[in-house]
Amino acid sequence: MSLLDKLERRLGRFAVPHLTLAIVALQAPVYVLNLVQQRPLEPILLIPARVLAGEAWRLFTFVAVPPQMHPLFAFFYFYLFYLMGTTLEARWGHFRYNVFLLIGYVATVAVAFLTPEVPAGNTFIQMSVWLAFAYLYPDFELLLFFLLPVKIKYLAMLTWALYGWMAVTGPWHTRLAIAASVLNFFLFFGRDIWLRMRSSARRMHARREELVRRHQPRHQCRVCGKTDQSHPQMIFRYCSKCAGNPCYCEEHIYDHEHIEEVSV
């Protein structure tokens, strides 16, 4: 039994159901309010320096910060997050899904205090749901620009590539935020990824050996080294008078020194 199974047996009753819906229900009204009244989001952002100054509510309210994008794209953002989050919740159960998001939340808050003056967002946490969904359902199709069907695994690859680029070129707080947001992904899927990589390496090794075996000559003259591949028209014979029945080409089958069997 895994550690997660043991925790679920003990703490599963405390899991919050429909957590994805709760997050959307927090962010959507804030998005509309910000869109209509142009309310600043600064009071609810996670700014560790302000938290240390006594504004402890920021540790929780930053979860309600919505994406800053066009309303049409925001609608699909909320829709996809709800779709993918509820799918993961249905597959894993309430407790495991809670743990998945909780790891991302705690890690994000922890690394935010390493750069206390920089506001920390929740976008990377929600993107971890996207990456987890894409890993479990790689052939799920999305309509890109509402026209072009694209499998989500390719968009996830693009996301990982973007993360890599941002980790290399971005500031430290961005690197820390990315690392914190994918921690839950690797804790949940790291072992499976490692086993797949090992299995893939073994298959590649077996295929390489098979290719080598296929390209090895069937016949090779013991004297001159000619093979049925280097000289396909050559006739090869095996000498029954030699110990071990070695192979000889037609030029040496009758003109070679017989190998005597060594007695011990």
C-alpha cells in the first residue's frame, strides 16, 4: 500500500469535493467584477512581503485571482479547467485530487517567500491540471482556433517546451514558480514516467540487437574472412574433418589446414 493510500484511509473524509468547481466559482465572479468595474486585483495577490506585514489573507485569496485575458478566451479557460479538473477528480477521487492541487499550492506559496517583493500567481498551479490531464488522456482532441483538431499531447509538449524556455531565460521567481507548479506532476507521475523510459530503453536495446543480428553474415570463411554479404556469389562450405565444423569459402574449402580437436 502506497503512502497516498494510507493517507486516504486516514484523512479521506476531510477531502473537499468538487474542488475544481469551487475554484472556478471563486475566479469567475472576480473576473467579471474586474472586467466591469475595473477593480484592482492587488489586494488579493500573494505578495509575501505584505503577508509578513500582517496581510495573511493573501495566502488564500490569490487562489481567486482570475486569468487576465479576453472574455472569450477566459470562458474557454474556465471551461477547459473545469472539464479537465473534474475528469481528474472523477478518476482519482476527491482526496487524491485535493492532494494534487494542495502540493502545487503549498510549493507555490513556499517558493514565493524566496522573492518576497514579487507577486506570485496561480496560473502555473492550474496549468499542472492541464499537464496531468494531457498525460492521462493524450489523444483527447481540442479544436484549435475552433477549426483545427489537435491532440492535447502535442499542446502539452509545446507547454513543456515553453516551460523549458522560461526556465532558461526567465527571472528567478518565474523559474521557482514553474518548479513549484510541476512538483505535483512529477510526484504523481514520476515513477510511471521512469518505468516507461526504462521499458522504452529496453525495447530500443532489443531492436538494436535484432538489427545487428540481422546484418551479421550467416557464413564467413575462417581463412580469408569473406562473407555471404561481402561476396554474395561465393559458395561456402563447412569442413566436417575440422574440429567444430568451421566455414570456408570455395577457394579454401579444399586448401586449408585441418583443425585438430584438442584433447584435455
